[in-house]
Amino acid sequence: MIGNKMLRIYLIIYNALFVAGMPLVILVFLFSSKYRKEFFYKLSERFACYKPVSKKSKKTTIWVHCASLGEVRAVEPILDALQEKYYIVLTTITKSGREHAQKLQKADFVALLPLDIYPIMNKAFSIINPSMLVLVETELWVTMLYSAASKNVKIITINGRMSAKSFKAYKKVKFFWRSFVSLISTVIARSKDDADRFEFLTDGKSDIVVSGNIKYDRDFTLDSKREDFMLKKEDFVFTAGSTREGEEEFIAEAYNKISSDFKNIRFFLAPRHFPRIEEVVNILKNKGIKYSLFSSGDFSANFILIDVFGKLQNIYSVSDVCYVGGSLVNKGGQNPIEPAAYGKSVLFGKNMNNFITEAESLIREGGAFFVEDSNDLVAKVKEFILNRRLLEDAGQRALKTVRSQKGAVFFTVEKIRKMLVPFSFDGSQRDE
């Protein structure tokens, strides 16, 4: 077992490397059109320049940290369950995550995560003064974990996720990560595989349980109608969501091949990163595709490029078949639960490492299908166009899979509440 002295040595080395690498990171951000806006967005918050957020509140403070938009969306029902009784501070890494969290108004205070450097992170804990730190999925920040533990803040990871790829990286330096990951009091993992990986890293020092995936419990209710997007009853709507570099060519090729045989085909394409819109536009032009930008409000074209934030769920809900991006290229895939929750058949490539449990569940139940390439994508979409019964059955199977996995939110909230119940001096529990 590594003692406190060794832990502090590791912390010093980590902080030194973090600071040494900052100039290079700043240069990359400054000269990257993709990251420049992220860098300058509310920059003061990266240095924990927060106004006192919970000093006047009589409620117990919970600090919830999410990486980005997807995690913020996933944690919404948990925030709903906790907000009335607890003072909620929510931090994110990304601009989009913070903006969405602010719009939700489900947390009492929203900010960007401060830099993981001891003086800054320690300052953040002093200002926020939480009783519990809730980390969503795989948010393992060395200084953050150390600062929380040093202030006797209970640390819990919810919806704990650790892909096989990430685990290999952590495993190589287990001697380092074990010291900090074992500071987590409880890990509520999405699956047994995730739980086993956390168990290995913590050497059994943390309480590790399996809850299922909280993303299944999100409220996916929307009031979007096909007419909102000038879609006719006879139109067949295919949506490719959160695509990454290298995938738009596949989607464009698929559209050209399908539209030559079926005139009522409608395609929606939503790149994962909006700074790439111009790049995607050039791909569509090179493929001879007539398109409209979603932001123009003109939905008369058969191919719509989504260039606005927050509309993908609406499009999923009115689609017939949905492709989940990041999976035909080696990016680990995106969340297939989102289209499946609307009763849509889901397609994705073999690279679904980040959502392997969800993908396998949908495949097993017949609600989703693997595609190898553009030709395979074309073949599957054509099969659905020609066989509406197959399409409807696959969609219902996808929806059934999502519904069967619900319950993780209730389990997680109850675990958090039990961990926060104060104890009297004789060790017995008392009401808050």
C-alpha cells in the first residue's frame, strides 16, 4: 500500500508535468479554430474565479462534475431528484456542456472545471465547500481526487464507465492511478465489465456496485412532428448523427446510391463538431449533392445538413432509421440509446468501444445492426425501405431494449442519499 508521503510525491510530479505541458496546450488552442472558442470561453472559471456559491445555503452541497454535453444530459433526472434537498454545483469541461447545464436550471451554480493544478483546485474546493463530489462516468482528475479526499469530501463515481482501450492505458501505470482512484468511496458502474476494471484499479479499496446505465432513464419525450421539417408521410427519413471526420464521405455516397432508386428519401446529417461544417459542405459539393443548411429554415432539399446546436434529438424522433457516428471510423462511437429511445432502428459501425454494452444489448434484441461500410449502409437502408414491417419491428425492439434497462437513476439517487445521511455521535443515523 502506498502511504500518504508517496501519494503527495505523485501529486507533485503530476502537477509539475501538468504545468510544464500547459504552454504547448495553450499554443494548440490558440492556433486551432476548433478549440480557440473553448479556450477563451469564461476563462476565469478555469482558475476557480467563482463567487462564493454555497456559503449562504443551509443545504448540504453536492459538487457534480460532467465532462461534456452527453454526461450533462444523462445526469438530468438525478439533478431533478436531488435539487430540492441539496445545493447542487455542476461543473463541465466543455463550453457546450456548460451552456446546456446553464439552460437546464437544474443546478444552483454552474461553472467550468478549474485547471487540475493544486492551488487552483484547492481554491475551488474552499469556495464550493462540498460534502460530496459526484463524478460522472470516467472523470478521473488526480488533483481533484486528492483535494476532495484531503478535505474529507465523500467521492462517488456514478454511471462509471471504463472502456477496454482506456483500461489498457490506466493499467500500464496502475502503480500511479491506484493511489488516486482508490480515494473514491463508491463506484456505481454501468456494467460488470466496467465494475471489474474499477475493481482492478482500486485493488478492492472502493465499494463497487453495478446499477446499469443512467442514460436509459432520461426523459426522451419531444413534441416534434414530421411536418415541422416539411416531411411528408411517404418520405423515408434517414439521419446520421454525430458523424466524425471520414464518415461524411460514406454518408454522401450512400445518399447518392439510395436517392437514385428512391425519390422520397430524405437525409439529415449532423457532424459531431460544428467547426467542421465548412469541410462537410465541401464534401457534399464534391459529391454533387444539393443540400440545405438547417439554420436556413429551408427544408425543401432532400439532404439537410444540421448546423445548429440542440436539434439532433428532434430529428431522431421523426426519423425512420438512424446511424450513430464515430463508429465507421475509429472514434469509439456515440450513444445509440438516443435514437433507440424514440423507437428507431439503429445502425452503427464496428467501432463502438465507448458504448459497447449498449450496442451489444440493442444488437442482441434486434433493435440495431452493424454496418461495415457505405455499401453495407446502402443495403440495410434499402432493405428497410422495401420492408416496412421489418423496420417497425426493429424500432419496437430498440424501444423495448431501452425500457428494459431503466432503473439506474433510482438506484443511484438512493445510494447518494444514504451516503449523505449524517450520523449522531453514538453512530446511529438521524434525519436531516
